[in-house]
Amino acid sequence: MTAQGVASFLAAHPRVVQVRLAQVRGSSPREAGAMMLVAPATSFGTIGSGQLEFRAMKAARDMLGQDEVQRAFDMPLDPEIGQCCGGSERADAGAQRAGGHARGGTGASA
């Protein structure tokens, strides 16, 4: 994810939520710090695909619909959600506005 890519995405999609992996425990498809930007109808970047990413995108879009500024959530990467990694992740999500500045405390850094 490049600074230019983030800037272009934010210019095209003024309402987004940044989802960032704050903590990874055990086996995980991505490292702590991985992030993605989620807009109402599209996304940019990845935090690992599969159910993990599907659930994170749903949570981010719920935040956009409710004008929620910040949320944190834990996700086990186990067979119960169709993931086989066996670890767990804590993700932080923060709403963004045009220009890439956070409305809450989790800003996108380019």
C-alpha cells in the first residue's frame, strides 16, 4: 500500500473506515500493522482475506452507516468462522473523512 494509492483512494471515497491489525497472537495471514480502507461499496488494501476480512469490512460498513467514529474488535482465526490459522487478531477501526484525517483516534498514515 503506497502513499499515492492511499491518497487516490481517499480522494475518490471521502467516507471510509481504516481497519488496522493492532495485535496478532499465534498464526495469522498478516502481521500487526496491516491495514485496509473500507468505503461503502469498495475497499483498498487487505488484512488477510477470508472470513476475517469479510467480517472486518462488515463492521466498517456498519460504522459508516451509524456514523460511529471508532471501534475495536477481537477475531479468533479458528474453524468456527471458517479460518484455519489458529491464532487471533485484535483490529482497530477508525472513521476517516476527506483529506485522510481521522475523525476519531486512528488515522491513516501514508
